[in-house]
Amino acid sequence: MIKTAAVFGAGVMGAGIAQALAVAGCTVHLTDISPEAINAGLHRIEHGRFGIARAVARGKLDAATAEATLARIIGMPDDAAACAGVDAVVEAIPEDLTLKCALFRRIDALVPDHAVLASNTAGLPITALAWATAHPERVIGWHWAQPAPLMRLAEIITHPTCAPRTVELICEVARRAGKNPVVIKDQPEIWGFVANRINRAVRIEAARVVAEGVATEDEVDTIMKDCFRWPMGPFEMQRPGSMT
């Protein structure tokens, strides 16, 4: 069971992941490249649009639970301290394979032997991240959707040498965090896993429909919502602020 987790990256996604894990009962070590970035992440967790204070105001959390949740999130600017005693690491740094491989190589040497390492990448190869470490069996993908505290998506991405225990641990904590884990296979030569591959195809075809003069963006959005019960159309999803 994952009781303590480190989250690397305190941006919008990393802060949201840290918040979701803390609500699930985990102690969370939140870290980033600077104390200022960590403090910004902590502020977002408490006061952001999808943060703890808003959850209390909306009746989603009571004050005591909110206080306990915030107390479980600890900002740690030092990698070694952040990794000490953890059962899992969730990486949420920028989508750069070189940066991610370097981070996984570094944290692999810092975490306890039993810890699992998960990446929130939206489509980079989990196999590459796994083989950047000395323990590929404990590396896995865990793709979240924004806003992380609310969205149920949990694409759990395995690779050929991923251990069953790694999958079980991540799925269990995902459920505790209110997510609906679906285990899929890594395809290193194709970007996007399932959600983003299909979404990309929809966006390409929607843009083609508009370019051909068949319908406007608003008309495409309306048709897709009315026909398939989508909460937002493909163009709405691309507009600034639609998913944050």
C-alpha cells in the first residue's frame, strides 16, 4: 500500500496530483527546481480554482478534512529528502524525454528498494523511462487529466518488464484518489496512449470539416455534444482555460 509519495513538479498538474494523493490519505513530498516553485504549488493546492479552500466552500470537503489534507503535503526542495521513505514517486515535470530520463535515473538511486516510479507523461514512451533506471520493473506510466483533483482518468501504462506488483500498487492508490484506473500497454513508437491518440484524430477531422466549409467550429461542437453527449466539443476543449 502506498502511504507516502513524492511528486516531482509543482506546476498545475503536479500540484493537482499532490492534492489528489493527499485527499486519498497519502503523505506527499512536493518538490520542484526552486523553493519559489514549490511555494507556488502549495498556494495553488490551497487557494487555486480546484484547490482545497474551494472544495470546502462547495461542501466537497469539511474543514477538518481539509486541514488534515493540507498538513499531509510537505514542500521539500531537496531531491534526496523528497525521496526518503517514500512508497512511490509520481513525476510531473515538462514533456521532455531527456529531462524525464535523467530524473528517473536520479530518483531510482534515491528511493527505497520497494518504491515504484510513475510518470504522468501524456504520451512519451514509458519503456524508455523504465530502461533509464536500474530497476525497470518498478517504473510505470500514470497519465492524469487536468484538473487532476477532479478528473477520473487514470491511464495506467505498462511495458514488457513492468512488475505486476507495480501495477497493483498504482491502481490501488488511484482508486483511493477517486480515479478509475484502466491498464493499457505502452507503444513506444506512437505518441499519446489511448485518450490523446483518439482526441488528436478527432481534432484533425474536426479541423478538416471546418476548413472544407461544411460547418463552423461552434456548429461542430454543438453536433458532437448533441449526438455523443460530450460535455464539450473538440474546439471548446482547445480554447484557453477550458480544462484548467
